[in-house]
Amino acid sequence: MTTRPAQPAARRPFAEKDCGDVPPPGALLVWRDGRHYLHDDGAPCVLCRKPAHLHSHAGEPVHKICAETWLTAHPAEALRGRFVSDA
């Protein structure tokens, strides 16, 4: 039987200063901060509805590739900062 690592007791939420810029259409998001990773069974991605183990700066469960695809498909809406890179 495989054991899962213990979940951190308290995770500091993302602050505005932790958020970088919206990448240009077709560019990759930089999500290196460990706070993007969920330690659960995977909530449904807000874009494709399949289990995701990441979340955006706003706390939305999402696959990084889904967020990048959305940014490319919605460049005007992307400027509102739904999905941003780490600072």
C-alpha cells in the first residue's frame, strides 16, 4: 500500500504580490510555486471538468494546459487576469 505525503497544515494563500503578468497568447504560464498544487483527489477543472491537481492564483482548480489554451483562445478576456504567471 502506498502512503501519500502529509498535507501541509496551513498553506499561505496567494497574495497580489505573488502574481505576475498575463502571458501573451500562445505563451506558457509560469506556475513553479508549490501553492498551485492541490493535495486532494482532484477537484474538477473549471474548463474541462476532468480531475485537476493544480489551482490558479484565484483558487480555481484547473490544468495548466487548459489555462494556457484558454488564454490563447480568449486574449481580450485574458487581460482581466483570470490566469496569471507567478511573480
